[in-house]
Amino acid sequence: MGYKNTAQCLEALRKKNELLEIDTEVDAAIEAGAIQRRVFNAGGPALLFTNVKGCKFPMAANIYGTKERLNYIFRDTVKTVERLMKLKLSPMEALKKPWRYLGAPRTAWHTIPKRLNDGPVIKNECKISDLPGLVSWPNDGGAYVTLPQVYTESPENPGYGNSNLGMYRVQLNGNNFVTDQEVGLHYQIHRGIGHHHAQALKKGEQLKVNIFVGGPPAMTMAAVMPLPEGIAEIFFAGAIGGHRIPMIKNPGGLPLLSEADFCICGTVSSEEKPEGPFGDHLGYYSLAHDFPVLKVEKVYHRENAVWPFTTVGRPPQEDTMFGEFIHELTSELVPSVFSGVHEVHAVDAAGVHPLLLAIGSERYVPYASERQPQELLTNALALLGNTQTSLSKYVFIAAEEDLPEGLSCHNIPDFFTHMLERVDLNRDLHFITRTTIDTLDYSGISLNQGSKLIWAAAGSKKRTLSSSIPEGFKLPDGFSNPKVFAPGIMVINGYKHDKKRDTQDPGLEKLGNFLKEINGIEGFPMIVVADDAEFTAKNWDNFLWVTFTRSDPATDMYGVGAATHAKHWEAGKSVIIDGRLKTYHAPPLEPDPEIEKKVDALGAPGGPLHGII
């Protein structure tokens, strides 16, 4: 039950005609990643590159590239794990329908790692420079591990129960890392490894780190799983994998994943070096910044090891599939983690953390003649104070009591319409300024620092949304090409941004004052200023990506007739969001044209990708 290593998983996909072997020589630098992205976008199979230029190890990609493939890989266990999660939500369920939980004791047993004295992963050793040098984008700072399972234990209380398994960026070479002796370990804020690192520094010790690559697919899934604090990911791996995870005892060091394809063992202290740039999941390069250095002690690999990888970039990408799978697995847990919250949607097209849509209860004053956001604000603050939702930048939250039957926040167009019809722009926008934001988001006032916005909506409709440009509509100099993107949403071209970080643009304030005099502008409660209105208004993916990845709420929001009263900002008739690329933003990702031509050739008649891309 469940695949115990990479080879088993690939063999099962091969028998299902879900694996394509590519024997043509492929370069791990740029080319392999470009192929993976093209095949993913085409809904194609998993890939096995058997002839990697200058490297003895084959590489595998797109293993998790479709929802159907993910469900197939975990087909034996996913329902049991879902039922276990529901059991946590409501223990009475086990008494109501005991036959549904017959597998629960066995699943609980699977969560306990299996201790071994020996195993496949430690049969061979190599150097960092022997590993596949995957470079995903032209301006990446070096080669990266893109599906790592970074394992640490609490220095204060070691053991599996206080372990962390996370998917943190690992740079293998480049910058000024000492070849074969050092790698970069980029972990973002609000990650479990950070607690372990802090404990080690407090004790004056180096933090032991094992980086597993490959092995049971369940370990990869566990590494990306946003589990509540106090639940060890390795326990979840056993549950979703359907077997006890075999770990090799390592006196004086951390246990090693027996069935991993590779394991990099090392330690981290207080030393930092520049890591990056790296093309990341927001669709831009995360630039070079100082992050911890891992001193490499050993690099192990099993016989016939395969190097699994993915590439990231502007969504959707392969990691989108992980997000959808996790949502389906955990959706019923949302009310137990966030009291009063019924549904959440971290919007992948907007880069996940920049935009969170949510549905909550509004029950505080049921006798009031008009419902307004009160409990919703409590709900939104809870979302911003717990788990990975705390990294959200924009939180749009609606009252469940007002929703048409069947409306989900995963139905983005209808949810936006509902929100825009009901928001009171002078009451329902609540900012948190100069606070922590996602490390990868460059829209803020500095690294890790920016603002957040709670945009709440409750009660009856307050306006009719417009679907056409008002008669006689004009724009001031520097703005042009107005487009109606959706009911109540207008996109316009703006001049090139030329201001410093942490500075508002007087030109957009003037735009707000100018539009205040336009009749009918109140039918557009959301106006987005973009570098390219045509591109931004082409579809929802473009609109969400431009609007929410390129703006900081406090810095980049303006109003049509805005005012401030007792420190509360009122937007007036409409909100204006500055979605232009700023002078201080990281550059967006662009493919290498010459590499794309090589990929095109692989898709031509006679090529291994013909009929796929």
C-alpha cells in the first residue's frame, strides 16, 4: 500500500502509460526545466530524462503534474486520511459511522517511523558537484534542489515528535559558496525549521540538517503540507503513504530516510551568504539575499538513484497541483482551525500568499436592521494570526449569511461580484501597516515587511456594478486605454512608475480626484492601474497576477474621493490599486528564446515530445 520509493512510483506510472522516457541528451541547465513546464502546461505525462548532459544520474519531472496523477499515486490512502481529519474535527463521527473508520488504527500505526540499522540510501557516496545541476530560469544564481525534503529535529527536545520536514530552497552552487563544501539553505519566515535554528543558536550549537531527495512520494507531500504546529510532518507521511516510513539510525546525527534516492547531510550555524536569484512561484525572480549556509558533511545516494525535480514560476505550475490536493484534503478542517470561518481559498493565480478569499459567519448582532462586518473582522484577524494564512496580503472575506446558495470563494468571478456589490468603501477596508509579509513578495516597503488589507463585505447590496464605460468618460494625462474587465472592475494604462520604495505616487492621488467628478464612476468600485491594460484585462489569471503581486495595500491603494477620519481610511466612490511594476520590484520571469526553440524541436514530428506539446 503506497509507493515506498521513486522507482516504484515511476514503474507504476510507466505501466499506466503516464511516464515518458526521453533518451535524447538534455541539459539540466535551463533545458530540462523548460521541457517540464511545457509538458505540464499541456497536461502531459511524467518525464524521465535518462541522458542528462555531464551527469550520471537520470532526472524525473512532472510526477505530480496532474490532479489525476496525484490522486492515483495516493489512491490507497487518501480517503482514510480524509476520514482521520474529519475524526479530528468531530470524534462523534466515529460513533455515528464506525464502519468508515475501520482503517484508522492501522493508519495510526503507519504514522510511527520504522527504525533501521541499514538501508539503500547509504550504499554510495558522491559530491555535490556530481548531482544534477538544475537551473530553471536564465538569471538563476546557480543550480537548485527544487523538491527537497529538509529534515531537522528540535535541539532542545530531539526525536520524531519534535521534527520538522519542509520544502525549503537549496542552492547547490554559484555565488560564493565553496564548491562541494557549502550549499545555501533559504527558508522563509514562519517556517518550522526557524524554531529549530533559533534553539540551536541559543544553545551555541550548530543545527543538524538532512536534505532528502526522492524516496516515498508521501515524504514529498508531507514536506509541502501546512500542518498545524505540533504535528510532525513525518507522521503525516506515514499516514498518506500507507506504511511506516523507514529511517536509518545515525549515531551522532539525524536519522536518514532509508528509501531516499539522495541525502545531503550537514550543519547550519549563524553564518550567512548571498542566496539567489531564483525564479519563484510569484512569477518573478526572488533576488539575492543573505541566508544560512549549510556545511556539507556527506552526500549519499542509493543504487540506480533518480533525481526528482520540478520548476516553479508564474502559476499555474506543478506546485499548483499540490495546492489543490491539499485543499481537498483539509477543507473540512477549516472551521476547526478557524472558528467561524467556513471556507478559504489562497488564490494560486495571484501567487498564493498575496490574495486569500474567505467565507465567514456574521452572527454578532443578529437583531440589527442591517448586517455589517464585525465577526468577519475577528475571523480575518484569526486567519492573519495562524498557520500559513498569516502570510496573506489581501484578505477578502464575505458573510456566509448573504451568499447565494452554492456560491464558493473558489468561484472567483462571482465571489468578486458579490464582494464589490456589498462592500462599504468608507467602512469595510481595514489596513495593518508595517507588518510581516512573505519573503518572496517584493511589493512591500522592505524585505519581509509591508502591509495587509482586510476587505470585508456583509449585508445587502449597496451598488449596481457597471459593465460599460460611463458616457463622456475621460482620463487625465498619463492614463489611457480604459478596459472593463468584469462587472465593477476597470483597468487602465498608467505611466511608468518612477518613485522610490515606501513612497506613494501623487499622480494616482490626482487620478482619484479627477475621477471623482465623473458621473457613473461609482459603478466601478475597483479600478486597477497597470502597465498594460490589454494584457491585464485579457483573463482572470492575468488580472489576479498583475493586481495582487504588484501592489502593497497601504502604499499602492488610492481612492476616488478618498479621505481619512480618526485614522480610518475611506476610499470614497472607488478603490484604485496601483498594479504597475515598481522601480524596486524584482523582474518577471522570461524564458530563454533559444532554449524554447530546442524544446519546439523535441515536439516536432519524430521528436520525443511530438503530440504532447
